[in-house]
Amino acid sequence: MSLHVRLSPSLAAIAGQPVLRLQDVEAGLTALGLRTLVARRFPELAPHLPSALVVADGRVLGRDEPILDACEIALLTPAAGGR
């Protein structure tokens, strides 16, 4: 399976690209597995992934939830601010 993973602006700046294209991804990959895979293939992102949210089709996934093949995937970093 292949995945296109959109990155938050801060992660995109670190990676130098707004979308990661991941080929040869095993079926049944979980949100935690995605973070691990991205950290292995893009080590510059690794320090930022523990706090990143995995979003599939607009819904935040729990760490053990699987990512389906046709999902729209994003890795988003928490935002701070506001009053």
C-alpha cells in the first residue's frame, strides 16, 4: 500500500516538503506504526512525532487504530496560544 501524508506547516518546514509519499507500507499499519515508519524514513522529523496527531479522514486516530488504504492522512502538531 502507498500513503500520502500531509504535514502540518511546522513539520513541512523541517521535512522540506508538505506531503510525504510512503511506498511499500504494510496493510494494517496503525497510527503508532505510522509515526515509527515516518521517524525511520525521515529522521529529522523523529523528535517532533511523539506529540504529533495522526488524522485520518478528518478524525484523530488512537495509537492502535489502523490506517485504511484510501484514507486522507495528516500529521499535525499541537498548536499553542489563545486566551
